Amino acid sequence: MRKILLSAFIVLGAGAALASGATGAFFSDTESSTGNTFAAGAIDLKIDNDSYYNGNRCTFLGEQATSSPGFYWQGPNAYPPAGSPCNTSFPESDLDDGLVFFNFLDLKPDDEGEDTISIHVQNDAWACMDLTLTSDDDNSSTEPELATGDPEDVDGDAWDGELANAIQMFWWADDGDNVYEEGEQDLSGGVKTLTDLATTTGSFSITLADMNGNAWGGQDPLPANQTVYIAKAWCMGALTPAALAQDGAGTDGPQAPGREGGGFTCNGTLLGNETQTDSVEMTLMFRAEQARNNPNFKCNPPRDEDRFGTLTVNKALLVSTAGIEVNDFTLHIVGPNGDMVVTDEVPVPNLPAGMYQVYEHITGNVGGHTFTTTFSGACTSGGGTPTSTPFALAANDNITCNILNNQVGDGIGD
């Protein structure tokens, strides 16, 4: 009897539990994901430089080598003196704190140098470099300088010097060994003077990587967390490339056996005294821009003034009926800006580069006469219709589309 009562109690309890579940005790489960985050990535461009001057290297010496750690010239050549301080090499940095690639204050003809720049990005990026000449100053006029016929220095004129035209430079895509070797890409279009590279009206720009390709071959942006190198050689005088055989060796540069000269010769024997006391200043700027979702980036996009062309519509009539005139026809240009009504023989400037068509229709009183239409010049006939076939207008074009109407049935012919 006791077992039956107990069983009845259990059944009753279960029924009570089911009734209670109707208010919120269904089987359930909960899973949580915490810490969900959006964080912007970074394009943080870092640059370092390894500098040689007349074959001596600007080298960092630590406490083991000197009581004043820093950069000092090291090498076998007389100038710059080994052990003297230098500042044209520097570690990976943001190019702040006055870091410079060139700081050579006692140049003589035949002096030469080489620098290799290391470039680092932590996300795939397009990258560019711009060199701008900011002054070419005569500074003062020595007696030997004046004897060459060089005019007296003009106070306040930062562009009366000759040194920029006496220093020649060559840039290339290096493999990191500080010497110019066979197969390495020329980036400057041959040897150029500083005047040729960067005039007072513009900059010399190197495309490291953009939509058109990169300096080391291929079409890819600079890879994240990988180092790439560009290098530059300079000479006060005539710089001549003499590419070394590719050896795939280390980074000892011009100081390694067999690499003397770094792949160049320098000859300053033809220079005179006209550059004495002159100085040149330049600015080097490196730019980086994200590559992801940005496939059309160009280091040097066309300037606004270079993106447009000019189109003229020139209309002629062969008619025997008096009173029919060119202004009885309305002339149209159709292109990226839409449909435009234009005037006969009046140039239409500032048209964006792209594909165009020219057409016409009769809006005046031509007495019911009909006409054949022939297009020529920049445009061609479109199958006997009063609309030309499509044609291209490129940036800086100045072209003409001719339209000839011949009255049908008047017996004049062409």
C-alpha cells in the first residue's frame, strides 16, 4: 500500500512540474560569443638607408667599438676619414628627427656615393617616391669661380647655382646588396643630372608599385612584412653604369672584393671651378596607400589639365537649292558628358577623354529635300546614317570631325 501511495505522489509531482513548465521551464541552452571587434588596420611605411661615400660606409658602432655609440665612416679610403661621424645611414624609421639621405658638405669633382633604401610595410600597399629639388644656390663667388665667367652670386636667389647640373644620379631596383648588377631595373630612365631629375617646376617620381606594375617585376603591391630595396648612385661629374655580374651575395656592397665601384664609374675631370661654394637641397618623400579594395591606384595620375581634349565639328554642303544653309542642321556631340549641341567650326575644349559620336538632324526649312551624309577626319560614316561611327578622343587631342551633306537628285555630285 505504501508503494502505491508513493507512486501516486510521484505521478502527482510530475504533473505539477509539467504545469509549472508552462510558465518558463522549457529545455533550453545559451551560447555567448564575446569580444567581437572591428579594428582598423594600418599602413605604416618604414624607411631605412645604408650610405656609402667614396667607398667608405656610414656604419653604426655600438659600445663595444666606441665610447660614443653612433654612426661613423668606416672603410679604406682617405675621404671621408674613417672614424669621423656621419648621419646618412639610419635604421628603420618614419623619416622624422631630421633624417637625411644626403649630407655631403665638402664635395669635390670625382666624389661619388651609393645608397640603398629599404622599404617596409605591414600590410600590402602601393608605394611611390618623389624627389623635389628645393634649391640650387650659388651661395658666394670665389675668384676662381668668377674667372670661369660665372656671374656674381645674387643674394636671395636660391636658383643661381651650377651644382645641380654637375651632379649625376642613377636609380634602380636593388636586391639589397648595395651594388648595381645585371638585370636590375633602371628606375630613372638612365643617368640624369639633378637638374634633369627634379626641376623647379616638378618632381622626379618613382613608381615603386601601382596598378601598372612594380619596380621588381610583376603587378603586385609591396608585400606585407617583406623588405624591398631601391638604390641610387651619384657622382660629381660623369656617372657611367657598369653593371656587375649578379652574384646573389650579401650586403657588403662596394667594400666586398670584386664590387669596387658598386657597378659604376665616376669621372669629374671635365668639371671646372664654376660650382665652387654652390649647394643643392632636395626633399625625398615616400608615399604608401592600401592595396586592398584599391586596384586602380596610380602614383602619378593624369593631371586635370591633361585629361581633356578638344573636338571641332566642321560641316559642308553640296546643294543646288538656294536658301539651304549649314544652320538648317543641328550638330551634336555625344560622349562621356552626354549629348551636346555644338556650333559649326567652333572648337569644343575640355572634353573628357573617351569614346564619342557625332550626329546631326534637320531643324530648318530645306523644302523637303533629302541629303546623303558622309563623315571624315577623326570620324567615319556609320552605314549611311546621319550618325558617325564611335571614335576615341584622347587626352590632349585636338581633332576635327567633318560632315558633308550632298543634296539627293540635284545632279551636282561630289
